[in-house]
Amino acid sequence: MPLTPLEPWIKSKIGLAATEPLTRPLLEGYQLRKLRETMAHARRHSPFYRKHLQGCGEPDSLEEVALLPFTSPADVQEDDLRFLCVSRAEVARVVTLRSSGTTAPAKRLHFTAADLELTVNFFHHGMSTMVQPGQRVLILMPGELPGSVGDQLVKGLRRLEVEGIVHGLVHDAEEVLHSIETLEIDCLVGIPVQVLALARHPAATALPPNRLKSVLLSADYVPAAIVLEVSAVWGAAVYNHYGMTEMGLGGGVECSRRCGYHLREADLYVEVVDPESGRPLPDGERGEVVFTTLTRWGMPLIRYRTGDLARFLPEPCSCGTVLRRLERARGRLAGTVRLSNGGALDITDLDEALFPLPLLLDYQAVLSEDDGRDVLDVTIKTTATDNGEASHQVLRALFDVPAVRAAVADGSLTLRAAGHGAFITTGSIKRTVLDRRKEHIC
Ligand SMILES: [Zn+2]
């Protein structure tokens, strides 16, 4: 099993010679040094961190990092400019993130040219897991703007002598499948539900055998049912990438073992904490992912709470790396809503129950209240071959979710499913059960 290419890359980034083995103590010593440098830089230049870290000593060990306060998304939403550590003239790109279905203010992230280069460098080395020189990659993500995900991916791939072609989000699956054939595409990069829509199109199986060698799915959470379907249709190796804008787009990518993300540990210090107490959790226990940037100078983030749920896999990866592995199966804190009967409904449970349905391409679940009862409305996008049976299948599949079954049985939940023509999920919106009841309890 080949070693993840992230290991030699990280080894060179932390200044080790090619002959010197990377060890956890060497890597963690580097992380502590960079974390202290980041703290000092943030305190000196960011009005937010000057106040936020007042009275906090610099950690003498990575264990002591747990004594530092968290940074929340709300802190960034409140006033992003207070995080800036450089002049606005030095900012090369500002990314604005808006949450769907809420009135929360937008979140803005600022990156210098050097910050953007860190991401290109990660894409260069991360993509070498799945593509070879001379191959072509079709990127089903936005890429028109300099510094956008597609633009940075093209730059990273160029360093591997791989041609990246930005297509943008999928609106016409047939046209994309035609492009894969005529442009002789070897690898696809896209968001899971959009790639699923390609795989479930009638023309998907008409692609020449072995045309697609690999597919990279990128999102905060990748349903296992989608990975299985995409690999079954094309026989391509399906890799997963974990990242978010706040991490500098890229966070971690699977090695050829495809069993958990290896993280860019020279740029990010990642922790998993108990979402309620905030205490760091031991490897193997699931909690909230929290990260600290180690090399970002424009807008560093210290102990940023992602809202993502995951755990570190305690067993070493069979690729032989010393890098840690974050599990692939995951959800979001905001992805769980409390039903009126006390049950917990999680978007990941709905995903795993619904995406195996062959007629389904995408869906959205909205919880509302009618006369004191919960109502779960599932809006679905289905394949062209659906003659109306998909909504019945969706209702039946929802009964496989224990929380749904229990709530329907005790009369506290009504289910409804209806069709919709357009894609519901886009790359900028995180999948969640939207809770439109009067009292929002997460
Ligand atoms: Zn590995």
C-alpha cells in the first residue's frame, strides 16, 4: 500500500532531510512552535485575539493548547475585520459564506497571496494520490475567480503536469458526461450529490470502460451510499476530501487505502473535543472538530469550532504513515434536530437511508409544526425514469430511520414527500435538516 504523499510533503515542510524519518514527536514539536508563533502574531496584529487571548500564557505543550479559548463562527460573523493581521491591501481574496435558511450574518474570510499558495501546495501534493502526469481532471466546482477552489486546484494540478479543466457546478448531467468522453477525462472532482446525479444518468454507463480512473468527492460530509454507487457505476477509485473555507479550503485527503482523511498537519493543528464540555477527547471518541491554523498570516484562526462531528481513528493507517486519520463517517452538530417526542433526527441517518434509492438524485428535509405535531417534508429531485414512485419509496425508506419510525408510531410526526425539478444541494450549502418550528432546539 503506497504511503500517503502528504507524509513526504509534510516532512519537507517542517524542514527534515529526505533521509530523516518523520516521527510524531518531531511533527508535534513543529506544531507547538508554529502554534506559539501564530498566537504571538495574532496577539500583536488582531484586535480580536489581543482581547480574546488576554491573560492566556503561551502553551508549553500541545496538551496545554486545551487551556486556550475557542473561536466560534459567530466571532467571525460579528466582525471579521478584527481578525485581520495584515493591511487590507495585502488581502488577495475575501470569501463570503452565507448560511442557508437562517438570518445569520455572512462570514468573511481573508487570505493573503501567501495564504492562497499554501492551499495550492496542498492540492498539488494531495492530488498526487489519485492522478498521474499527463492525465486530465474535470472540476465540477466554481473556478472563475482567482483564488477560488477550481482556480487553486488547476494551479496545483499543473505542478503535477496534470491538466485541470474547470466546468463549474453540474446543471446538465448529459452535457458533463459528454465532456468526460470527448475531453478524455481521467478524474472527476465534485460535490457528492452532483457526482451521484452523473452516475445515475442513463448515459453514465455508456462511458468507455476505464475512462474514469478516479473520483474525488469533496464536502463536509460524504454519505457512504454515494461512494458505493459512484464506484460501482464506473469502477473508479473514489477518494474523499475534507475541508472548508475556514481551513483554507483544504483540510485532509484519503490515501490509496481510502479509509479516513490524512490531514495537512504542517498547516493545521486539529483537535476533537466534547461539544458540550469543550474537553479534548481521546482518539476513537467522536466529538467536534476544532482546528488552529499554523501557517496562515492574513487571518489566523485559533481553536476554531467547525461544528463537524468526527473522531480520530486510533489504529495506524496501513499505508504506514505517522500522520493521523480522521474518520470519513461523520455528521454535523447542526445536522441533528430534536423531535417533539425527544428523539434525535440526524441528516446523516436520512442520507444513508435515502441515497441508496436508485431513482433519487438529491433531497432536502424540512421540519415544521402543524397543530402541535412535527411534520417532516422531504423535497426530492429524481431521475428522468421516475414515474412518481420515488416519493413512495422515500416514505418507505424513511421508516428505516429508527427516530422517524418511533415518532410516526407514537403519532408525533407526519411525513410528506414531493418532487422538485432543480438541484437542492450546492457546494456552498452544508447538508442539514432545516428546522422551521417555532422553538429551534439543536
Ligand atoms: Zn494512509
